[in-house]
Amino acid sequence: MVDYHAANNQSSTGEVQTYMEQENDWDRDLLLDPAWEKQQRKTFTAWCNSHLRKSGTQIENIEEDFRDGLKLMLLLEVISGERLPKPERGKMRVHKINNVNKALDFIASKGVRLVSIGAEEIVDGNAKMTLGMIWTIILRFAIQDISVEETSAKEGLLLWCQRKTAPYKNVNVQNFHMSWKDGLAFNALIHRHRPDLIDYDSLRKDDPVTNLNNAFEVAEKHLDIPKMLDAEDIVNTARPDEKAIMTYVSSFYHAFSGAQKAETAANRICKVLAVNQENEHMMEDYEKLASDLLEWIRRTIPWLENRTQEKTVNDMQAKQEDFRDYRCVHKPPKVQEKCQLEIGFNTLQTKLRLSNRPAFMPSEGRMVSDINGAWHTLEGAEKGYEEWILSEIRRLERLEHLAEKFHQKAAIHESWTDGKETMLTKKDYETSTLSEVKALLRKHEAFESDLAAHQDRVEQIAAIAQELNELDYYDSASVNARCQKICDQWDALGALTQSRKESLERTEKQLESIDELYLEYAKRAAPFNNWMEGAMEDLQDMFIVHNIEEIQGLITAHEQFKSTLSDANKERKAIQSIQDQVEEIAHNNGIKLSGGNPYTTITPKSIDSKWEKVMAMVPQRDDALQEELNKQNSNDTLRAEFATQANAVGAYIQDKMEEIGRRSIEMNGTLEDQLTHLKDYQTTIMSYMPEINKLEGSHQHIQEALIFDNQYTSYTMEHLRVGWEQLLTTIARTINEVENQILTRDAKGISQEQLFEYRTSFNHFDKDHSGALMAEEFKACLISLGYDVENEKQGDSEFTRIMGIVDPNGSGAVTFQAFIDFMSRETTDTDTADQVIASFKILAADKTYITAEELRRELPPDQAEYCIARMAPYSGPDAVPGALDYMSFSTALYGESDL
């Protein structure tokens, strides 16, 4: 049974007097109810006997056995632990009255005001007054000192019952009469403290007698609480007696009060150890995730920095496809991992601050700043790699075009020079007639004109070869060899031409007749022939354009060329008419022409043949230009389609970023409401992902079409990707900030109103809505909250101290989370090392050490083993085998700062 001595001696006289004045005003007329009087008789008799038996006695009839005052005085000595004046042993009425008065005087000395209760009534066996006196004693010594959360006596006992029975179904304790009638509340109290004694789930609300008997029998057998009522007394009464129930329940309270202290101590230790275990797990998760992410970045950067050139556009496009696969498949999960890493780190640091633990310092090279630095390097390498791929594609495309153009012009030139060296080295003029020599001379002059006309083509061939070398063409060696051969051959032709001219001019004086018509034909045919060859070359020339303006320029030039065809045809007919005149003269004069025109190898047939080719190539050129125009129109459509989507996505990202900024500043509803709204908003943003994927598809079409510019939008896919990633990261960080505020509120006991006040003050001085206060803004905020930081001497030092807390890195800015941590630290209390040491001391029964057996008995298995593995052996003078040092372990939980 419970010893009330210590509790009784702690109450001040004023407190007892105030309480008893309230409680003694009980309605004694209610005792006229026989059912209630019966219940009180049983309960009060059992309660008295539970104490009197300590002195080896008991009572049978409560109004008879207290009449002489002897057992009444003995009862008061047992429950108070004090000695009363020596009783009178006489049998006379006066002796009995004197004994009862001694007992009543002792009760009054404890601050209890007895109303209408006199010694004569007790001696006369007045049942109503006797029960009232016993109830007064029970109130003073069994119920008065019950205290739960600043409530005492009846309210404290009721609150204790409500707390203990809250988790149990069909139990709702609101009073000390009807709430106990079905017996479930009694069983719930026992099961809460000794679940091994009660099978609560087997009890039925519709069987109150069984429930009550079960609780009363278990309490009497295992908890040393005497059976104070019968189940039928409660069940068969419309409203059980409140005083009887309170007396019975107070016995349960005192029986379990010792276990409650141990439970509280164990709960405190469990709470501290659970926090420590969770923090260690989060640290391990951070280290592993950071290591994996850094390893992936380390393996990826060399691939992005590889600048091995390829020989063809197809090979580079394959690399571009690999890069696109990296951007769309491999990188996004890593972006999510990085975001989760930052969120986990921030949450861990918040939990460590809230539990007064040292801040978490990751392994060297695995700080968030290290990861951000590595990520920045990765993105720089990624951007450089993409730019290099695009520039390489442009370079190789240009190279392929130039190489094809070079070989085409070289083939035309080589075809023209074929046989020219043999012609220039012939000695035919030595055996020719004068007219033949003169013809050879004129022919040579025509050749010189042709040679000069081909000078431009040779220069073009050399220029193209030079450009191929400058652009690092992979087959530059063969190009250079062919170009050198052409140049050497050209120099040789020049020398041979000059040599033959000199030979002909030496014999020119011996030559007379020259057929002027042949000469005129040759002179006009040669440039016309060159013009046709140039036209065919231009009509076959490859072209590459990147926009509509360029292809329209080519079309305009082509139309201008077609406009000259009428004049060219007139020139062709004029040249042909010269040959007709030659044949007419020969025919009219009976001249037999031996061979062709001595001044040129260009025949009318060849002119007609080339003219037909030119006329055939014109519509082919028209088709090629039109096809390219269609392609550029299609490309322009792709540009416009991408621009429309990009502008919409860019505006969406900008709008959502601004909306998140507004939501993070405004406080609408509770933190849970804000968190719900933010998560709903995050879901809304994530639902926009199909639009991003659609834009990626349009961008892929743009790249596949080799489109490198877009005049319809200022957005690039890279800008939008970065913006989208920033949007996802921002909303995740904002959600994490609210979650940390909830953690801070719950851990520190901060009310919603306090958080609203902190947020309102913070937002008022955050003029630029940056989410952080500069030093002067923060100082003004502190002044508005009542902090004295304006004084020149003390104020400056106090402000410097506060800035050292909220801005340990000296960045000059104070975030809202740092502001909340500071305010909560200033206004709330948390677990400390001293409190944990005190809790361990309770479990160790006031010893300076604790044993593994005690830890396993009082703590859950995993946390008990956690402590045993980390506690050092105790080495004090009172040490015993297996003793563990819980003091150093407790201080270590909070770091060196608490030692």
C-alpha cells in the first residue's frame, strides 16, 4: 500500500485550507439514498482497513468501531506517519469524546475545516457524520496531493484517469460515477500499467458485472488494492456514488504512481536515444548518397570533356544522340538525388539543432558545397560538350560540302587539261604552210584566252583546298596532293603556252593568209564556250543554306541568270552564223575544207550540245532550289512551333517561380495547411511535365533538321531545362522549409500564433522579399520584438552575439529558419544532458552507475543494447562488476559544449 507521509508533509496550510473549503461543502442529504450509503460504507470501510491492517487491526462497522476514538486515532497515525496525543483508555462517554476530539483536532491542524462534525455525533454513532468525517480524511490524505499538470485533487485524479484510458476503445472517463459503471475504465487502468494481468480485448461493454469483478479481483490479488465495492453495488445503482468511486480510483493512482515515475524516466531516455539513432541513420544515408553522387559525377565529367573528333557528320550525330540520351535518361534521376540530398541534409541539421546536438559535419569532400561545386563543374562540362558537338557538326558539314565541291571542280579542270600538254609540245608548225602556221598562231591565241578563263577555276580549287586544311579535314593529304598536281600542271601549261607562242611568233612572218571568219568564230566561240561551261558548273554547284533569306537569295540569282539566256542564245546563233558563212563561202568558191577550224577545237556541234545541256540543267536547278525552299519553309515551321511551346513553358516557369516566392512569404492557415497547399502545388507543377517532354520532342526535331538559330524566341532548350530544374528544386526546398518549421514548432512547443507573429515580423522587414534579412533589417526586427540592441556599448555586443548565433558563417544574411531557431531557443526549453542524467539516475535507483540488467529491464531492447554498446565501464570507488558510466554517456549525446 501507499505511504502518504511525505506527500502529506509537503502541503502548505493555506493550500489545504482553500481546497478543503471547496471539497467539504458536500451534500450530506445525499446519504439518505440507501444505495449510495451502502456503497460508501463498503468503500470507506475497506479503505480504512487497508491502512489499519498495517497496525494489525481492522473495523467491522464503521459507525460503531470509531465511537471510542481509539481506532480513529490509530488510523490517523498510520496514514500521517505522525504521533497523536496519548489516548484515554476509560470506558466512559467523556473519555470517548476526548479521544475523538484529539483526532478531530489533529485533522484540523492539517488545514482541514470540519463543518457540522462534532465529537458527540461520532460517539453517538451518527452514520452520516461518521461517513462525512472519513470522506474528509480520504480527501486530505489520499486525494488532496494528487497533482497532474497544475491541476490537483479531484481534477488532477480525473485528468490522470483520462490520460491513462485515452487509447482504449469504449472508455470515455468524464466523471466519477457513470463513466465507471461498465467496469471497462477499471480494467483499462490496470492494463495500461500491467498489460500482463488483463486481457482487455476479451472484455465486453455489455457485461459490466464480469468486467467489474475481473478488475476488483485482479487489483486485490496482484496490486494489493482491497476490494472496496461489489460489482452489483455499482451495476444495480442508477448513478454510482462519486465519493466511493473516487476513493477506489485513488487507490489505483497511488498503486501506480511509483511505476509512473519509472515510466517517465524511461520515456525520456527512449526519446533521447530514438532521436540519436534516427540522426545517425540519416548521417549514414547522407554519406552513402553523397558518395554515390560524387562518384557518378567523377565518372561522367571525363566523358563530357572528351573532344575526340570524328570524320563524318553521321558519326558526330551519333555522339549527339548519346548526349541526348544522357540528358533525358541518365541525368534526371541524379538531379532528383541531389535535391533529396540537400533536403535530407537540411532536415538532419534542423533535427540536430532542435535536440541540442552538435551540427553534422560530413566526411571531407562530401559537404553540400563540395557536391554543388562538383555539380557546377559537371554542368560546365555538359554545356561545353554540347556546344562542341554542334560546332563539330557544322564544321564537318562544311567540310563535306567543300570536299565535294573541290573534287567536282578538280574533275572539270582535269578533264579540260587532258591532252593540253601534248598539244602544246607538238612541232606541227615546222612542216605547215604559211596559212596553216597563221592558223596555228590564231588557234594558240584562242587557247591563251581559254587558259586565262580557266585561271579563276584553278584559284577556286586552291582556295577550297586551303579552307579544307584550315578546317582540319581528315583527308587533307589527298586533297593537297591533287591540288598540288593541278597547280604544277597549270604552271607547266603556262610555260608551254609561252614557249609555243614564241615559236609561232618566230615563224609568223612567213605566214600570210588567215581565214578571218575562222578567227572571228574562234574568238567569239571560246568565251561563249567558257560561259556555257561556267554556267553548267554553276548550275551543278552544290549549295548549303540555313534560312529562307539565303535560299531566296540563290533563287533571285538564278532568276537573274535565266534572264540572260535570251542574249546568250542570240550570241550562240551569231557564232553559228559565222560557221554558216564559212561553209557558204567554201561552197560558193568550190573550196574543200580540210578538217575543222584551225583556230579552235570548239565546233558548232559542241556548242549546240553544251547549250542543250545548259537548257536541261536550268529546270533541274529550279527543282533543286524549290526543294530547298520547301525544306527551309518546313524548318521555319519547326522554329515557330518550338518558339510557341518554349515561350509558353518559359512564361509558365517564370509565373510558378514568382508564385512560389509569394506563397513562401504569405502565411495562410496553419503550417500543415501550408504544407498541404505546397504539396498540392508541387503536384500541379509535376503535372506540367508532359509539356516539357513535348518541348523536348520539338527540340529534337529542330536538332535533327540541323537548325541552329531561331528568331522567334529568346529561349533555348538549355535555359528552359535549367529553369525547370530550378523550379522543381525551389518547390521542394520550400516544402522542406515548412516541414522544418513544423519540426521546430512541435519540438519547441511553439504555438501557431507565435509562428504567425515571427513570420509577420520577418516579412515586414524583408523589403526586397529575398527570403533573408540583412544585418540592419534583422536589427530593426529585433528592436520591434523588444530586444535592446540600440545601446552603443551593450547593444552592439548583444547584437554581435545574436548575429553569431543566427549567422555563424558570417554571410551577412539571416534566413527565416535561422530566425525561427533563434526565437524558439529564446522562448522554449529542450532536453539537456542534466535532464538525461537525472533520468538515468532514477532508473539506477540513485546509484552513480547503472547495470546492463537495469537497462534491459527499463528500456526497449534495441535502445537498451544501444546504450550498453556505447557506455564506458564505470570506474568510481563504488563500482561493481558490469557497472556502466551513464553520466559521461549522457553528456556525450549533447557534444562537448554541454560538458
